[in-house]
Amino acid sequence: MNAPAPLTEARRAGAAPLDATVLVVPGMHCAGCMAKVERAFGGVPGVQVARVNLTARQVRVEHDPAVREPALVAALAAAGFASQPRGEELAPPPSAVKPLLAPLAVAGFACMNVMLLSVSIWSGADGSTRDLFHWLSAMIGVPAIVYAGRPFFSSAWGALKQRSTNMDVPISIGVTLATGLSLYETATGGHEAWFDGTLMLLLFLLAGRVLDAMMRDRARAGVDALLRQAAPGAMVVGRTGAIEWVAARDLVPGMVMRVAAGERLAADGTIATGQSKFDQSLLTGESAPVMMRPGDVVHAGTLNLDAPVDVTVTAAGADTSLAEIARLMEAAGQVRSRYVRIADRASRLYAPAVHTLAAVTLAGWLIAGLGLHQSLVIAIAVLIITCPCALGLAVPVAQVVASGALMRAGIMVKDGAALERLASIDRALLDKTGTLTLGRPLPDPASLAALAADEAAVALALASHSRHPLSRALAEALGTAGYEAAILTDVTEEPGRGVLATWQGQAVALRRPDSASGIATALAIGDRPVRLIAFADRLRPDAEQALAELKALGIEATILSGDNAGAVAEVSRATGLTAQAGASPVDKQAAIARLQATGHKVLMAGDGLNDGPALAAANASIAPGSASDVGRQAADLVFLGDSLLALPRGVRAARRTMAVVKQNFVLAIGYNALAVPLAMAGYVTPLIAAIAMSTSSLIVIANSLRLYGAAR
């Protein structure tokens, strides 16, 4: 079996040929699931390695070509996980939050109503009044428990069918026993029923899972955003000269695309006729447009700026540079998913420990001579009081509070788990254009100062008629300086030539200079000497302070850029950082891998499509809000302002967050150390157990709220 084209990787040099298949596994939600999925392939002959991406709920299996997809699916089914091969589309999985919202809402609504009914019972209601409220609670609670508990019941049943266990098994047993015993008490006129405690248990469990899923969903859209950079199709010139629109998926090598100015390419190719400037910043990070002539190679997703050209398709669909970078990003995501959070690691021990405690409690009280009913009540209390709500909330609540604090400071956290990785960073790799610099070429103040007042007015008027990036920057700068636009007539914009017009009977133009070093535009007015207006990309505000603060935090920074050596050297001198120029996406990934191999934890800061794989491969990543869609989606954090101080601010907030997370674990473990012996000794009813469990969760939440000002 050969994997679909997008999923089959280049063969590793010197190694036996391997195929790679990606399976979608919707049922994964914790580290225990990850371990089981990876171990499931241990007995399949020909499988070399399996890597789980928990965020995408996928597993990537490298195997001999003789291994068939059904064998891989069957191996996962035997471990209790339904799966299916992922198609050729590199689309993100469905949201993990939406399936949990309805159960959470039902649990919350039912819990509040049953609590209100329980007030009278707690106040001393007896006899028929108590029985009536118990039955009303049952009518509300039982359907709500069945519905809200489905995420746990289905997971537990899948594990039990395969004669295994997970953390949802003891939760499901506790909920089921508490509900069943509550119904028995209601039907026999008993004094107690615990529908309110059971619903409270489910409410807190679902809240923790929703918070966790919210953070995971933010990290998923990178590949989809990347593939959207290519045009959905192209105008193709037929052999007879007829032109028709062809969808990108139907383009094949040899076709000739006619690409107008302002259009993006739908496939890779070479220029057949015409010449134009192309914005290749998505691929190279270089902000300056590049002149492309017949024979030059152009790539899907790049933007044609100046003039129409014909492009002969050389690669389309899954074979384009965009698709290759998408595969690099996805492969890097498999590595990143190996960073498992502390709470997930602890969950492996939870199920066997709770089963053992409850069984020992039940057996102990039966041996001591207590009746089955009361022994079962005590065992249920043990199951409820050991529920991992506080443990499950320890990480996601701290992440959500810290993420909110960072958002108020202009830093959006897309993947809460990245805060754990960001806290341990000791190396930072910084892209140049758009990251260390603003990524927006601005007019040189000296060039503007050399313009006469009427020349500046003409330049402003001409620039305002163009959507070219340099024209927009010039118009903004002149408008900010207080100039008013001159009155022009006969204004036209000719692709490749610039903006032409008439002013006071003289021909005027804002056009590409005949010859100039660097980025520039030329202003021509009648017979006057041509004025050359130079542009330059500037360092971000507070760049020097940000780099100094990173150094104080023990983080060594270097420049890793796809720009040309001259441009990188200039920024290197200005910042005092060592630099590597001309780095391709693969080069950036390799640089990160070398540092990681020597034990370093790497932060990647970048903004372009060419940075996408590196952003995904780094231990943590950050991009500016001005970055490409791909850069923003691939990064763990996005800072919205121009200041580079977001980098040290994010690191400090992450380190404080992890300190609070560790405190939360101490509180959760301390609660269990105190509460479990009391429950086993029979001093705790199921209702008190639910209240104690909820109280421990509230303590963890209150401790996490101290992160409200974490971004200061």
C-alpha cells in the first residue's frame, strides 16, 4: 500500500524505504490515550514508528510498503480506538469544544435546579415532602446525568470492551453507582439522595475538559491557513488561444496560466512570457518585491504585483511548494505533541489507584461487619472524593487566566500548553523581516526632506492613486507630515510602469527607478531632475530593550532569516546578534533540530510562510500580528503591537504560570491526602464528598486567578 501523495514522505537517505500513513483518532484526549495509541502498533509487523499529534487527534505511522491501511486501523480498534485514514486534504480536524458544550450546559442547568430542591431537605424537610423533592430531583437529575456523562461513559465503555482502563472508568463507575444508589434511596423513602453531588461532579469535570479543549482548538488551523494562500484556480490559455478558468485541483504540469497584476498563483511554474515584480514575502520573508523574467521560477501563493504574465505550470496541487511546507509543518507538529503536560502524565496512575482504594474500602467495611448498603455508600464516597477535578483543572485554568492576562497586554496565546514549553526556553531564533524589523518599508526621512513642497504634494497625489505597498507607505508618510495632495488630471496606473498623470500641464509619474540599490521609487515631474525616494525597513520599537531583557532571563538570541546576506548583516550590526542569512524553511527546521539535539529549548519568532515549519518545530513560537495567516496560525503566541517587548513579557508570564501550576498540583494532592483517609474511614457521605471535591476545585481556581496580572 502506498500512502496518498501528501502523506508519503521522501525516503530517508541510507534507510529502507518507508511509507507514512496518517490516521484520524477522534477518541484521544489525554496522555494515557497517546501512550495506548502508540503502543497499539507495537505488535504490527513492518511498523517502524508511530507518533501521536494530540492537538490534531491524529497518529502518523511510518511503515514498510507491504503494510496495509486496514491492518493499522485494526490495530487501533483492538486497543479501543476507532480511526480512519486521513484523506489527501490537509484540513484541520473538527472542533473538540463543540461536542462538550451541550453536556456542560445541561449539567450546569440541572445542577442549579437540583441544588435548589435540595435546600429544603438540608433545612430539615422530612416525610412526604422529602420524598417529593427526591423524586423531583431524580426526574431532573437522571436524564441530565445520562446526557452530560456521555463523554465519560463512551470513553470508559470503549476501554472496558478492550479489557483495559483509563481515567474515565472510575469516574463512570462513581457516577453510575451514585446515581443508582440515589434512585434506590428515593424509591425506598431513604433519608439521602446524591443527585446534586453527582451533577456537581460532572459539571466540574466537563468544565475542565472544555477549558482544555478550548486551548487545543486554537492550535489547529495552521495547515488550512497555509493552503489558502494559493489561488483557488487560474485562467488557463488553451492551445487554440481560448482562455478558461480551471480549478487549482485540476491544474496539471504543462498548462499555461495567465496571471494578471494583483493575482496570486495557483500552482508552481516558470515565467513563459512577460515580466513583473512578485511579492515573495510568504516564502522568503523578504519584503522587497522581486523582478521575475521569462525562465524564472515562481511559486503558488506568491502575488503578482505589476504586469500580466504567462506561467507554465511545473507543479500543482499536492506537489507545490505550499503543500511541501504544509507537510513540513505537520511533521513538526508530531514532534511538538510529544511535550505532554504534567496533569496528563499523572492521569496514567489515576484509574488503578482509585479502583484499588474503592475496592479496599468496600472489602474492609464488609469484613468489619458493616452491611452491603452502607459499605457501598462509603466506597462511592471514596470514588467521588478522589475525582481528579482539581488535578484536571490545575493546568487549564491557570493557562486560561494567564492567556487572558497576556491578551490584555496585546499577546494572544493560541496554545495554552505552549506556556509550559515557553517557561523552559533558553535559546531564541529571530527572523529579520517583520519580526526584528517592522516588515513595512518606510520612506527614508532624508529622501522626504529633500523634496520641495510642491513635489511632496504631487508625490502624495500620485501615491494615493496606487495600491502598491511602497505607494501606500509613501502616501501615509506624506499625509502624516501634513502635506496636501496636488490636483492631478488624466491619472492612470500602468502595470510595470507606475502611476502617470498631468499636473499644471506637466507630465508627472511615480514609477520604478531605472537603477537603484535597495528599495526605492522615482518621482518625475516635467523636465525637473528625477527625485529618488528611498525606503528602508526599521527595527521594531524597544528591540534593544527586549533583547537585553531576554538576555537577563538567560535566553541567548540569534537571527535566522531567509533574507539576503547584506540586509541581514545590517540588522545584525544594529542589534549585536549573530546571524544566519538565506535560510530556507528546511534550513530553519534543521537549525532548530541541532539546538534541540544538544538539549536547548528553542523559541522561534517569525512572520512569514517560510517560517511556518520552524514555528511548528520549535519548543515554543511567537509571531507578530502583522504576520501572514500561516505565521499567525502556526505560532503558539501572537503579539498584536509593534513592540518586541512581547517576547520577554511572554516568557516571564509563562514562568509565573508554571509556578502557579505546580502550586495547584500541591493543593490538589494535599486535598486527596487529607480527604481520602476520611472518606475511607466512613466520615464522608457522597454529598459531602462532592462538596469537598468542588471546594478543592474552587481553591485551585482561586489560586490560578492570581495570574490575572501575570503579563505586567
